Amino acid sequence: MSTQPIQIQPLSQPVDIGDEIASFSADVEREIDAHLAKYPVMRSAILPLMFIVQRERGYLDAPGVAYLARRLRLRITDIWEVATFYSMIYTEPVGQYHIQICKTLSCKIMGEPGITDHVCKKLGIKPGETTADGKFTVSLVECLGSCGTAPMFQIGFDYHENLTTAKVDQILDSLT
């Protein structure tokens, strides 16, 4: 039997994002203060504040993460873990229209592969890419909770359900 102490590793590892910290206008700071006032524990405001930072900066970049960590008195890793869990928080730049195609079982059975192929061919990109003009990004995401109306995708916060290639064309053409 070994007498050496057991080494326990932390559940998360530190994340280094550099030294720059985002700053925001007085109006945005007041909006952040209003959200913080709603919650008895500051950490609970993490998602609403991520949406504000993302709206202001285009995505949750490293300076935005540093700002949230400082403002919420959390570790960078705490912010990063939440940011990378949710598909609606973008940690890389995305196009003006972010098309998030559900790739899980119900959508797959109901035709998601064909919808994904059609969207990508129409836009000339693959999942994970953005069009050269910066207008469209296509991502494959886990369940968006619309299984009864599969296949579906989300653009911004708008759901588009019961998709066919004709319906996809109509949706995309309305955005160009």
C-alpha cells in the first residue's frame, strides 16, 4: 500500500487571456448595474452580462471576459467555462446573420443533413465558416429544443422550423 499523498487536480485550469480589459459607455455601465441589482449573488448575472458584452463588442472577446471577471469578482476561468458552454455566446467573431443549425437526433432524422448541405452550398461556406462579406456564419449546434418541428435552425434569436430547401431559400433570400 502506497503512503504517498493523493494529488487532487482542480476541476478547471486557469485561462490566460492577456491584460486588456474592455470598457463601456456610461449607458452600458448603467444597464449592467441594473442587471446586477436584480440578483442577490453577482455571479447569477453572468449570462445577461455576457449578452451585453457580446452585443457591444460583437462577440465575447478576451477583453470582454476580463471585464466580466473583474466586474463580477470571478476568475477568468469561471467566465470562460460559462461562455464556452452556451452556443448563443460567441467566443469568435460571427457574421451579421449567425445560422445555428440543430444537428441532434430529431432534426437529423427529419432531414438536417440535407438542410445543412443546402445552406452551405447556397452560401459557399462550410459549418464553422463565415462568408467573405461577413454576412453569414453557419454553425452546427446541439439541440435547440424544437424537436416536434424538426428540422430547424436559429438565426439570432429567431427559430425557423419545419425547414425544406424551398423554405431555406426564402429565408436566406430575405436576408440578402
